[in-house]
Amino acid sequence: MALARLVERIERTLYTHYEDNFVYFFEPNFEALPPELLIHLFRYLNPSDRSVASLVCRTWYDAFTYLEFLRSVCLHIHDVELVDNGHPLKSLLTSFRYFTDVRVTKVVFGSKSEFWSEFGEAIENLTLDNCVIWKHKLLSILKYMPRLRGLYINNCPDLFKTWKLFENVTITWNLVLPELKHLNLARNNRFLEFHFDYLMNLAPNLESLDVSECFTSIEARQRVLMLNHILEFVRTNRNRLRHLFLGGTPIDNVFLRGLADVAGLSLKSLALMVCEKIPTNEPGIIDLLRVQTTLTHLDLSKSLALNDYALIQISKSIPLLETLILNRCWMITDYGITAIKSLVYLRHIDLTNCERITDAGLVGGLFTHNRKDVRKLYLGLLTNMSDAALTKVSFEFCNLVVLDLGGCSNSINDLSIQYIFYHMTKLQELNLDCCAKVSDAGITGENLEEFAFSIWDIALTFSIADLSGLRSLKLSGCYKITDTSFERCFHFRELKELSLARLLQITDRGIEKLALGCPALEVVDFSECRTITDRCIEIITKCEPRLTTLKLQNCPLITDKAIKYIVENCHVLRVLNIRGCIKISSYAEKRLSAIKSLRQLYGSTREEL
């Protein structure tokens, strides 16, 4: 009944009725659609498409401000001085929008700003990346954020260099963030024990801690002290801690044994880098895997010492695992990978650069009766995988959303890629970087030497056009692809990111068809394309109004005329790379300052605006 009433309401509001000499005219009235219907329709759009749709009318904008949609929008303030009378704060302070996710990158903070007091109450996630910030400023910002749930301080070493134990006592003792659940201090933050303790005291209900890549460049003694300090924190907070990320830091057996011995610790997510050889007596990693049976996310990237025995233990002890990342685990062989066939709940599998894995391991470990639930599969740089194994992968993983085959030059050819196009029609991200055997025949399904399916006189072929929901496509280094593929197959309304680096046979004829067929492109990479001309840049900049990133590194035919087109047509461009474009003059490069949105410029005379 509710659905019937909604349909009746749509019929009444969608068309306005006019009467003139007994002739009836109907005009669409889309702004009068019910809000619940608009919200339902907006769920089918990605965040950037919803943002564009919100400009249609006020009703559509109101639907866009639905809290579920606002949480998927990030306000990114990049490379500016954060003062109220400057860009962009001057405009933001007069707006009526609020943001739940704010990211601040390469920013110089002013002495005081009304932005945080105005917007802080709505902020749930705050990221400070590569910023020059000190303790007093950080605390003066955080005190306005009672709803803060995630704090990400990445690559801000100056914050801890200027730290003083007894600085600003009135602020430091009173500030508490009761809603803060996740604290991320990853990447190049060299903090000490008292820094760590103070930040932990800010968040009495912390459930997730990420200190990945923080202790790689410090001396071994200090690293051991910090790891022991973190271990003590885990012991103290074992009842509420659910997510622990220590990736990128060499972990020894002593720490692993200590972590395994923490009674009552029940983690959902864990990231480690095991670099010390696993001992035969009392192996810490094995004991840890045995007790952490509730894990759903396990990241062991770059664990060069991880062996088959550990992988077998994972398969036995952690049956609920949904994400398994073994990127660059070189010691894993077919014997170990075969054991993961018992992990029936896997949704995300990453075997990138596990060079010892062959077809036998892939067939034995990946192929079970329920792999249709897997959404993300990363098989990049598996040089021992054949096209026969890849064909079987396409049959089993038919519901994939992300497929990474970058560097698999032995297994990707025109025939094997046909099976991907036929079975994996739900793909949104496809990486075929350096798959040099792929040609126009495989992309278009025309003029194939061997058909994908052939019965008597009936032959079936498929093309990349069957992947109608693609949002990211990487074809860098597929040098056999020409304009033919773009002219016949590239009609992707949702494609956002396209990488065509090192394609040597594309011209303005193919680029024109590409630009018309893919109107939503935001990131385009033409690096090292020797045939890209000024005309190609004119077409792309005119047909792609959402373009935010354009990479033209080492394109020898690009001249000052291309810069003219970029300045005239690119109104939201943020990143531009023109390094190695030898025909672009310094005078033309200076004209790029007219693009107000440009934040990163990689050129011959300077790197950033």
C-alpha cells in the first residue's frame, strides 16, 4: 500500500496539467518529486554524480544534504594558508553547508580561525596530512569537535618536535573526546612515549589504533621501546580495542609472543609486517593467529618471512576472515595458498607480487563452490599465472567489483580477456597495466584469431563495452591498443579515472570518440604518449568539465597551445603534470596561475603553485 501511495503521488506531481482550447499539455515537473523517492534514486549515484545532480534545483539539493550522502563527501582543503579572510575559508564561512569529513593537506594554520567553531560540531572525521601544526593549535581545533569519531594525523612530524610536557595546562587537562573511536598516526610520525600517552588519554573509548610506518626510520632500540609501550597499551585496553594496525614496521618474535599472550584481546582487524624468520620453537605469529579467531580483516603485506605454515594456521583458526592481504609475501607457495580454500567468507583477496604462486595454487586455493561472494581480487605481478588459470578465475569470480591484473603479461591476452568481459559484467575497477599482449581485437571482440565461444557455425565474442559500470580503467603500457578501441567500445557514462600512459598509437581521432563516450572523466593520464597533440588536449578539456587531474608527463608534441586550452576550459583542475614536455615555454607555464582551483603543478620550472 505504501508503494501504491508513492506511485500515485509521483503521478500527481510529475506532470503539470494545462488546458487551452480543449488541448492538454504536459510538462515534466521533476523538482516536485517526493523527497523519499529522490533519496532512493540518489543512492544509485556515486558521490561526484550526486554533487552535480544537486545543482539542478533546491529540492534536489535538499536530497543531496541527506546525512547518509553528506558522510560520503569530503571537504579537502589543500595547500593554502588557513585564515578567515583568505580562500577558501572566506567563502565557507558564509555558506549554509556542513561537512562531516574534513581533510587538510599541506596547510599553514593561521593564529585563529572561526571555521572550526562554526563547523566543528558536525565534523566526525578529521585528517591532517603533511601539515605544519603544533600542540596548542591541534588542541584548539579539537575542542570544537564533540562528535569526532576518527582522527588521522599523517606525516606531521613537526607536531611532536615542538611538544612540551607542561604546555597550555588549562587546555590539555580538560579536553576529552568521548566519541573518538579511531586514531591514525601512520606515516612518518616520530612520536615518543609521552606523546602517545597524551593522545590516548584524549580518547577514553578508543577502539581502533593505526601506527603503521611510524618506526621504520628510527634506531632499533627506540623502536623496541615504542613497540613495548604500544603493547602495554594493548594490554591495558584489551577489553575495548578491536582494530590494531602496525603495518610497515618490522615486528620481531618477542613482540608477537607478547601480543599473543594478552588474555581477553579479541581483534576484528590486524595489520602486521613479519620480517624475522619464524622460529620452530614458540613461534609468536603462529600463537597469535591461533588465539585471534574473531578476525575479519588481516593484512600481512611485505611480510617477507611469512611462510606456508602460517597461512595454513590462518585457514584453520580464523574461519570468519573476510579480507586477506598477502601483498609481497614472497615465501608463500602453492602449498600454503591452497589452504585458503576453507575460508568461505572471503570478500577481498590480495595476492599481488606473490611470485612463487602458480596455477596449481590458484586453482587449489581460490576455486571453491562459493567464490561468487568475493568483491575485490588483486592478482598483479603474478608472473607464473597462465591464461588458462585466468580463464577459470573469470568463471568463478563473476561478481567481482575490483580486479587488478597489472603486470600479468603472461596470462592476459586477447582470448583470456574475452572471458573477463563475458563473466565479470559488474566490474567497476579494472587494472590491465603493462598487459602488452592485449590488442584492439581483444578489447573490441573483432578480428579475433580464436573465438571465446564457438559451436558449429555460431561464434560469440565480447567487448569491453559489456562492462557498462566501469569507473576506473588502467591500460598503461598496452601499446597495441589504437584508436579503433576508442571508436567502437568506449561508451562509459560512469567512468571517472582512465590511464592510457605509454600508448603509442592513439591520435586525436580516437580521443574525440573517447571524450564523447565518457563524459564524466575526472582523472586522465596520457604520460609518455608520443602521439598526443594539442588537438587531443583541446578535445579532452572541452568535453570533460569535471576534469580534476591531467597527467601529460613526457609528451613531446604538447606545446603552449595546449596550455591555452587547459586555462580556458579546466575550471576545477587540481593536479597537472607537464614534466618533460619540452615544447612548453616557461611563459606559458606561468599562465596556469589563472586556474584558481590548481593545487599541484609538476612542470619544468617549479613543482607546486
